[in-house]
Amino acid sequence: MTLRIDLHVHSLFSADGVSRPEDLIAAARAAGLNGFAITDHNTCDAVDYMISHGLMRADGQPVDGMLVIPGIEVTTADGHLLCLGCVLPSSLKGMPSAEVCRLAQEAGGLAVAPHPYDLFRAGIRESVLDALPLDGLEVFNAATTLKRHNRKAYDYAQKRGLPMTAGSDAHHAGAVGVACTIVETDDFSVRGVLEALRRGTELEQQYLSTRQTIRKTWNNWFRLRRKKRAAHPDG
């Protein structure tokens, strides 16, 4: 069975995301995906929401043909780290990346470094990557600042023999599925997809359009401004 999975998606539970989980699922269906990983910044609140609303299952099975993989993008002391297939606490921000890798793996998940060479977006530097017990590397990020960052990630993954992933890094529903990871498995479940990722992948690589990039930037500005107003209502 061939599955198309976007392994890097944010909801409004991220500080810079804007879309409801329901809208992400609708967008994933429209894009022809079989599933996606919900990887909000430093929180798994979207996972709790989706399970409680019947949008995903705690046992890792799909709902109405759509598989939502639990995950989180942790802002470690060394840069961003995707933890896929597990639920972790929101208190990990600022922790060393090696420790976050260990916690993700102990929880049954995978540790994947996203946009590792994009220092504009808190990529983990190569000197740190070398020592990390990674399960994979995001070698194509549709929202990367410069295309050469993706090329360098691909070269590094090849050098280390790491499984490769691709993701949209969507912060709004319209970007879901722009890039995705293709796996082969007879087990259409979170466990089955994680095992398939370890074996190897194919990638669908397409960058965000100019319109999608502008929308992402606008959404980030709007959310930050709204948070500032909420913190200083009389300002």
C-alpha cells in the first residue's frame, strides 16, 4: 500500500498557526493525502483536541480513511526537532536536543530534525546533528528560506544514511500537502507508518507558492499582534 503523508503540519494550537484541526483534515483530503502529522510548536494540545472530537484515535488507527499522526515540534536548546508518533509534555522547550531525542524514542516515536540548515528558522547546526541519535532528517521543507538549505540537508542525510522526509511545514490549511513523504506499508496505522519511515521513503517536493508564503508571513504577523494586544489590552 502506497501512502502519501505530510509529516510537518501546524494547527492554531501553535503560536503561529491559524487553522482548526477540522480544516486541516479537509485540506489533507482535498490534497489526496492518506494522512499527516500534527506537529505544533511545543504542545500536543491539538492531539488531545482531535482525539476528544473523534478526529483521530489514541490507538493509532485512521478515522474515515485519514491517519493523523501525533507529534510535536520542540524548540530545543539547539534548534527545532520533530518528534513523530508520540505525545510529549509541553515543558521540553529549551531542553538539549539529545535529551528530547531520547524522550521521543522512549515514548515510541521518531526524532527527525526539520529544516536543519535553515538558521533563519532555528535549524539544528551540523556540529550538533553529528552527535544526535536521529531517526530521520527532513531533507525537503516546502517553506524553507533558501533552496540550498534543502540540498544541504539531502546531502547530509545521504552521508549518514538517514531516512529522509518531506513536509509542507503548513501553518494554514491551504498549504497542507504541498510536499509530502511517500511510504510503502501493509499496516495503515501510526505504527505501520513509523516502521515504513525507518525502512526508507520517496518524496514529493514542491515549494510553497508566493501567495502561500505571503499568507504564512501575514498569519504569523497577525497572530503575534493579536497576542500582544491580548497581553496589553490598554496599550
